[in-house]
Amino acid sequence: MESMGKKKPRPRRSFTPEFKAEIVELCRRGDRGLGQIAKDFDLTETAARDWVKQAEIDPGERSLLTRAAVTPFEQFTS
């Protein structure tokens, strides 16, 4: 009765920047969905999604600020 449906959390894993870049490239290619890629590599969808977001932020493809935060921020910087 001690293991009725409860899974032990798996230990936190770390991934190299090269591995993350490979996952991001697979997601961007569009051959498979993010969920399928995560499943194929035994990752959580959240981790893969976060890596894709970060890859967009790093080269400036995506803003760190939300749309709601940009307007007040622009008022002070303009």
C-alpha cells in the first residue's frame, strides 16, 4: 500500500549546452512536435519548452519583458 500510484521523483539531471541546442534545433525543424521530441529523449515538455524560449531570448529574437510590462517600461526610457 505504500506505493499506490505515487512515483518517486527522479533525481535532477543536468544537460550540456550541446544537448540542449540539439533539442532546440529538432523543435525548430518541425518534423515532430515538442511533446514527441521530449518523449523520445525522456525529457519533460516544460524543460524542452524552456530551452526553446531561452534560445530565442539569447540572440534577441524574443523580449524578456511581457507585452504588459513593455508599455510602462517604454514610458521611462523614451
